[in-house]
Amino acid sequence: MGSYIYYKMPRTTRSGKVDLIEKSREAMLSAVQIYNNPLTTFKSESFIVLSMIAWTYLLHAFYRSKSIDYRYYRMVGRRKRFDKNADGSIRYWELAECISREESPLDQNTKNNLKFLIGLRNQVEHKKATGLDSYMSARYQACALNYNFYLKKLHGERHGLDNYLALGLQFAELDFSQAKIIKDKEGLIPKQIISYISDFDSKLSVSEIKSERYAYRLLFTKVEAKRKGQADRVIEFIDPKSPLAKNISKEYWVLKEKKSKPFLVREVLAKLKKRGITLTTNKHSELWKKYDGKNPSKGYGVMVGSGWYWYQDWVDFLSRELKGGV
């Protein structure tokens, strides 16, 4: 029978489902705990691996509750012939298979988040990716929140992890110098991983990119305590429709580093020409080598596949350096 064996489908028991849920919860709690540990140096790698395990158990529990066989098999007559792992055990669906099935209960944006993390896991498996912890934190946060949402939706509110919410304390004041340190670390991310991120995002629609189920983003700003008791809380929630929220939003968009869709060299030359600066392709090559323009830490462009694409920042930089002429 080669690498296949015959096996009976285990009965869908409540204890079996609960066991999968508990394993799932433990894996996700471990993922968050390790990520939030200031002494951990492999935050991203640990979070991704453990959260993938958590989601896999979560979906196995769902399929089990629906009496859907989540093992690999093929039909031989009226019997199932099951695939085996190298150790002889039955091969169950991995996370990628779980979310690709028609019966999957997940929305598309949650699937996009998980597909991205699965691909990122494959990228960091054999590479040290210093800087990913902050660079990808919005997607890790979305993964954790999505997990808790579906944990409760699919298996009941009593299983939720809301009571484990905790706020991380900082050893340094959050300011622009801190932001620069984080930015410098992001510059250490391998080009292959930057390329993977850009390539994955380029295939998503604008609405998918902006979805909080794909990446959950928060804006932090300092506030002065204006009433009794306010200074006791690290986080102050405000109504998004309030004047304060609107003013913060305006200031944020003024200060926010804008990254347009990257473009090719010929588009760079065309944009510069409109500003009165005429460059040849060879001269442009000399300039990016002179200014180390393809250094990812500078943020002037990104590697997509086997080609380099430039951001508007590069055009603006050259305009300033050349001052209207070469």
C-alpha cells in the first residue's frame, strides 16, 4: 500500500473537540507571551510558528465539530486510503489547506493575513530577520485579534482570551528618537523578505490592504491629564467622531511618512524631466550607486521579484541633490 494505510474516521466527540481548542488557546497565549517578552530575540519567528499552530488546531476543532474529515486521503472503492507522515502517523491538513477549503469559516481578509504569515514563515525559516518585530507588528496584532474573534464565534464566548489582555510597559519614552531606532532595525531585514512583503501586498486590493483583519494599526499620542483619574490610565479611549480625534487624524496625516506605489527607472526619469532635470539611464545608475540608493534602510525603493522599484522619496531626493541640473 506504499505510503498509505486504511483508517477509520474517529468519532466526533466533545472531549476531542475541547482538547483541540485547549491546545489551540495554549499555543496562541504562548505566541503572545513570547512576543511580549523583552528578553526574547526571536519574537517574530516564535510568534508566527506558534500562532500558525494555534490557528491549525482552531480550524481542526471546527471541522471536527462539522464532521468534516480533515485528513489527507483518496477513495479506493468505498473506503478511504489515508496518507501517512514519515513516522507512520496520519497526515492532517496543514493551515494552508484548512483556509483554502470551501468549508472554511474565515472571511477573506483574515485569510489574507494568514496566507501572508504562512509565506513569511517560509521566508524566515532559514534567515535571521532582525527588524521584523516592529515592521510587521500590525499584521501580528491582526492575527491575534482575528484568532480571538473566531475562537469565540466558532466555539463559544467562554473560550475567549479577552481576560488575558495586558498592556506592555516601556523602558524608554516613546518619541521620534525611539522611532528612529526602530526604523534603523527595520533596515536589517533581508532584501528577499522585503521583496516578499512588497510582492504579496501588490496582489491585494486597496480595501484588502486597509482592512483591520489584515493589519491592525493604532495611533499613539501623548495626552496631558485634564481631569481627576485620567492620569491613572496608560490608554485613553476617545470617540473617533470627536473634534479631538479629527485633529489627531489631521496631524497624523501631515507627519505620516507617505509611500506611493513604487515605479520603474523610466518613470523616475520622466518625473525628474518634468522638474527640469534630464538624466540618462547610465547617469541614474551612477547616482544611485553614489548615494547608496538601493540600501533598504534608506527607504528609497524596494526589490520586487528580481527587479528594483523606486519610491517617490527617491525622486524628491534626487531633485534636492541636483537642484535643477546635473
